[in-house]
Amino acid sequence: MDGNGRWAEKRGLPRLVGHEQGAKSIRACVEAAIEAGVEFLTLYAFSSENWKRPAAEVAGLMRLLERFLDEKVKEMKKEGVRLQAIGRLQELPSSCQRKLAEAIASTETNTRLTVVLALSYSGRTEIVEAVKQIVRESREGELSEDDITQDFFSAHLDTRNLPDPDLLIRTSGEMRVSNFLLWQLSYTEIHVADCLWPDFGKDDFFEALADYQKRNRRYGGI
Ligand code: IPE
Ligand code: MG
């Protein structure tokens, strides 16, 4: 979800206003995803690298996350949305962690759409953590080299209960992956939308899906 800062700067507004506006785009995408029958929607809300931003912006983003959780859980329950999260959640402020855990627990049995928030997320860190976990398991006992298959490795990532994404939508015209789901994106189709994230609406979501439908996925075959 890229372009909040530029959206605000273009209007001479503080960056946080852009983030607030960006949070509103989430609703449109969730609605569009439900209408289209999408089962999993992962939102890259805050990367590990985003901690480097000025403290006031980081604090504003965390407040926004809490507000989002406070305000949206009721709606998610009504719409049958299940909330999940990936990333180093232990690095979030404790009040965020608590609200997130509550929201996840209270939407656990919903089945219509799973919304995954990537928070304090880094694809490389996720891979390194999986390797460390596998080393620990191997030290503890009966793990042989042949046990380490792609499926085994995937099962050690934060996304162990989620399918690999079919489509990656990147906003604000940037052509990079930015440390997002590095392992999981190996055969994901990429759609780059030129508009900034706060301007991204339902129509843009449907346009991305239409673009995806034109792709011929060969997975290295012919
Ligand atoms: C939102 O957009 C991404 C978040 C970290 C929430 P940016 O804040 O990256 O916006 P730009 O790239 O400065 O425009
Ligand atoms: Mg950006």
C-alpha cells in the first residue's frame, strides 16, 4: 500500500493525513475482494524497514492501526472477514499487540475472506527465522536432510496456513517487491497501478483482477 506520503505532500498536508486517507482505501478493497470471491487478501501495512521513519510518523501509524482495529472488528464480524497477521508482531507496541490478538481471536471462525495484515514484516527476516527454527528442530532430534523440502520450509514461515498469492498489486507505480513475501511470490502475477494508495478504489481493484485474468500462467512450462 504505497503512496500515502506523496498523496499528502501533493496537497501540502502532513504525511499522516495521507496515512489516514490510505486506511480508508482498505475498506474499498475488502468490499471488492468479497464481491469478487477473493479468499485471501494480504495488506503490507508496515515493513520492518518502516521503523526507520521519524518517530512521530511511526507513532502515528501505530495509532492508526489501533484505531483501525477498534473501529473495524465489528464490521469484519458482520461481513464474515477473518483477520490474521504476519511479521514480527512482538515488536509492535503492547497495546497494538493486545488489540490485534483480540481482533484475530474474535474473527477466527469467519470464512468468507481472510484479511492478513503484514506488520513489522520483512521477507528476508521471515526466511532467516524459518532457518533458525529448522536448525533448532534438527538439534533437538530426528531431522534428516531429506526432510527439508519446499513444503517443509513453507510450513516454517509466518504464512504456513496461507496459500501463495496469485496476484500482487503494487500502487504508486513503483516496480519493486520491497522485501514482501519473498519466498511466497515466486510465481505470483504482478500488477502495478500508477495511482497512489489513498486514490486506489474498488474500480482499481477490479481492474487489477481483470488484468490478472488475461495472464497465462505457465509456471515455467509452455
Ligand atoms: C504507505 O505509503 C506505506 C506505509 C508505510 C504505511 P508511504 O508512506 O510509503 O508513501 P510514500 O511512498 O512516501 O508516498
Ligand atoms: Mg513508500
